[in-house]
Amino acid sequence: MTTTVQLTDRLPEIIESTWDDVVELLKTYFIEHDSSDDFPCLHNDLDYSGAVHELIDSAVPIYNSELSELAYFHHDAAMAALVQQFGSDAATGEWPSGPLAAGLYCLIEEGINEKWHEEAEDLWDSWMEELDSNEMRKLAIERVKQKELE
């Protein structure tokens, strides 16, 4: 008797979902810092409180079936990322959820870093342009009202 199992590589989906959460953090930062012209650093500004690491940590699957499925696709890359980030003993070290989960954390973090460098500054700039447009509209409305009063 043969059993067929279908496996799905969910890592890109996990990274995308986590990225959406990081974008929400960036929006909050944009609002809380009065839309400063200074583009924030992912690690020094946005993750100052550990919020980005919490998002990545919560994205790592905890169920064995999900970990096994991801291991089929990403075991070697996860172990390599773990060793690269934490040294040669990391793959055999004690991790609360095991070395595979720690390696997946590293891969998700790498994915977030890549997306940050590819997309975040463009998002920030588009929000700044939108803000500038809104401020220009407000100025134009004020001038029209002033002319009507004259």
C-alpha cells in the first residue's frame, strides 16, 4: 500500500505575512514620529523594543508536522543560517524548540531583512509624498478661503 503526501513550502508565505506585520510597525513609527524625514533603521529604531524579533519569533511554526514539512524544503538552509549567525556549535546546541526552529527563525529574519532593503524606503517615501500632497491641498484650500474672504 502506497501513501501519497503533498507537501507545501510555506516559508515564503510566512515571510510575507511577517513582512506585513513589520510594515504595520513602520506605519506606527511613521505616525508616532510625526512623519520625520529620517528613514528609520530596522534594527536600531523599529526593533528597539524587540517588536520585530517578537514578530519573527511568533512566525516560526511550533507544531512538529509544520516543522517537518518546512524541514523537507529548508533543513540545510536553516542549519546553515543558524551556524552563520551563531557559530559552528549552534546546530548541535540546546534550543527551546530545537535547532530546526531556530534555523527557520534565522531564515525568516533574513527574508525580513531582504524585504526591508528592497521595499521599506520606497514605502516611507510614498507616505512622505502622500503627506506632502495632503499638506499642499490644505494650503490650497486655505488660500481659496482667504481669497473668498477678500
